[in-house]
Amino acid sequence: MKTEETTLKDLMNPGAAEDFFTRRTMPLFEPDADPKAFSLANALWLIELSRLVYRREPPEPDPHPTPRSKFLGPQNLKEIAFFNEKDTTADTQAMLVQSTGDPQWAALVFRGTERKPTDVISDLKLSVPLLGSGPIVHRGL
């Protein structure tokens, strides 16, 4: 299994990477894995998809010249839809991907916080107590 350490650039601009699905040998996704148990295979796939969802494509501002499909296709994945919801209460982006071979599976992957004022403000809207009167967490817009 080949690996590379995560860099500051990876954290600050994950969509600019050029090494999706290549940092390690990707095992087969396990769609029938016990949902209550940890699956390293599934975690590795979801990590890579969580990085790739940050890659910008038209009509988004500052699109990357290499589309997400370049990285999905060789992995037998296809983007079914990209969601870009911008309104006054949320700024949410997500992609829906589906396998094109066996095993059959799909994932809906959301972007998290980007370096935009609207995302930071949304993150600061802490309003739901965790476990009764414990720490305050994001209410999830």
C-alpha cells in the first residue's frame, strides 16, 4: 500500500489535487459491509470522494481545468449529479456518484467548510446542545 502524508495544501485546497485515488492501492468497495462496523475499504473510498467533491467545475467560479470525471472514470465511478444550492440560509454543494461496475454502490458526498465568509459564518451558528446540556454543536443547515 503506497501512501503520502497529508500536506497543508491538501487541507487548504483539496480540489486542486492531481492524485485522487492514487495515494494508496484502492481495495474493492464493500457495499454489504456491516453499517455498525468500520470498513477500511469504504473509508478509503469515501476519503477520496470527500477530497474530490471540492474540485470546482463550471458554472462555479474559478473552475479547475481538469474535470472530476477524469478521476472517477478510471475507478469505475460516474457522477450522476452535482448539487449547488445557494440561498440565504445555506451554501451547500454535493455530488452523487455511482459505480459503473461491480460491486454496485453509490455515495452522496458533501463539501464542508471552504475558505469563504459564508461558510465560516454558517459554522459559527452553534445552536444545538449535544447530549442534553453538553457542548453546543452546529444544527446542520
